[in-house]
Amino acid sequence: MNPIITICLGALLSILKIDGFKMCPHRCSCYDFSHFVDCKRRSLTAIPRDNPHGIWMLDIRYNNLTELLDGAFRGQWSTRIVLLAGNGIQHIQSGAFESLNFLEILDLDQNRIKYLPGYFSDSLEHLIELRLSNNLIEYMHGNSMRNLENLQKLDLSGNWITAMETGVFRGLSKLRTLLLNNNRLVVIEDGYFLILQSLEALHLENNTISAIQGEAFSSLRSLNLLCLNGNRLSHIKFKTFLNIQTQGTHLQLADNRWACDCDLQRVFVKFFSVRHLHVDDYSNITCSEPGHLQGQSLLAVDSQLCVAETATVLVITGTVLVTVIAAIVMAERNRNKTRNKSWNDNDGPSDPQEK
């Protein structure tokens, strides 16, 4: 080979080697021509600043990050996936996601986030999936999701959420899956799921829900699955679910604190009479009250609930009727006694002067 060509090739390889070294952050590994940067479990305390241009996936899971600073991802215009699960992130500064204008998946699972600020969704207009499970979030504020207009899946499971601001998900017109299971919600209020007309699956299982307001699900026009199992419901209103105007919605309602009475049985009878509502786990629904039915399947006793109530009504009605009849009889007897006494008084001795 020509010596000049050999020298040129050597120099080119040296340049490529140096550039390749510069393109991959220290203590990380790069794959697929540096499109995938793997920094998982590297004891990092900050987002690497020397990420290569053109990366589409950045994996920084299970490190030691405690906050996301302003401009933490500056210059990473092409990144589509950022994985940050398993860190200790508590704070997210304004502008932390600057430059991530085309990000599609953001994974913040298993951190220590307590609060989502109003600027949280800035620069995340193209986000499709947001994972925030197993954090410490207690309350969902109204503006934290305002820019997530393309979001399709939101995972908020495993947090400490007790309540949410009305309309917090208002701008999520394309949201299809919402996971709020394993939180501490007590009441599902009207307006929580306002304008979520594309929502197909709503997971509310394993909360502490004891009440659902009448219009809570009225705007859910595409809902296929509603999970309410594992809560503290004792009674429900049929109209609350009738407001879900879909072609077919599957309900999961087992593992609640059902008070098995005639009212509850009537609600489920109505469910079975409506084509678009399907109770998938009816055979697993058990009674918590009254005491003599505790632990029994609602399916096994449902035919008895209204019978017992009807018998009770009949007994009460009979008792009232007997009491009324007895009162009438006594009144009639008293009236007859009064009349007889009056007659006897009129038949007494005549005036002596008449003799």
C-alpha cells in the first residue's frame, strides 16, 4: 500500500477514535452510533453535559440525582426518550426540560417528587408517555399538565394523591390511559376528568374511595375500562355510571366494603339491563355488611335481599294495619257504650208530679 495512503488512513482512524471518545459521556456507554447512551447505575449525581448530538435515547436510571437543574438537557434537540427512574429526584427547576421539544417518553418513576410545578410541562408539547409512578405526590395542581396536548399515557400510580384540582387534566385531549391506582383518593369529584373524551382506560383501584359524585364520569365518551376495585365503596348510584355514554364500558368493582341490601341489588340489576355497562367481576363481589352476610358473595345472596326487605315491609304494614283496625274497633266500642248509657239515662223514673 502507498505509504501516503497508509499515513492518511492512520490519521483518519485517530480522528475517529478521538471523536468517538468525545461523543460518549464519561462513565457511560454508547450504542447504535451513539444514538443510545447508557448511563444506568453509574453513580451519577448530575445529567452528563457531554452527550453526543443526535442521540435519541438517554438512560440515566438508578443513579444519585436529587434535582433536575435549569438547562439540564440543553442542546439535546433530537432526544426522544429520557429514562430517569430510580433516582432521588426531589426538585425540578424551571427550564429543566429546555431543548427536549421533541421528547416522546419521559420516565420519572421511583423518585421523591412531592410537587409538580406549573412550569413542569414547558417544552414537553410532543410528549406521548409520562411515567411518574411511585413518587411522593400528594396533590395534583391545575397547571402542571397544561402543555401536554399530545400525551396518550399518564402513570401516576403508587403516589400519595388524596385530591386533585378540578380540570387538572383539562388539556389532555388525546389521553387514552390514566393510571391513578394505589393512591389515597377518598372522593371522586365532578370535574376531575373534565374533557378527557379520548380516555379509554381509567385505573382507580386500590385507593380509599368511599364516594363518587354524580357527574364524575359524564365527560368520558370513549371509556372502555373503569377499575374501582379495592376501595371503600359501600353503595353506588346507578345514574353515576349511566352518565358514561359509550358503546361498552367494563367495570371492575370487587374488593370494596359493600353493604348488601335491596338498594345495592337493584343497582346491579340495572347494570345488567343496560347493554353498554358490563361488571366483569360480579362473581367476586362480597358483602361487608350486614354482619350475617359478611364474606358472602353478592351473587349468592342477591335474590334474598329484596325478599327480606319485602317481608319486613309486609310485617310492618301488617302491624300498622292491625293497630289501625284495633283502634277503630275500640273507638266503635266506646261510641256504643256512650250511646247505650245515653239511652239508659232517658229510660229512668218519670217526674213524680205526673203520677
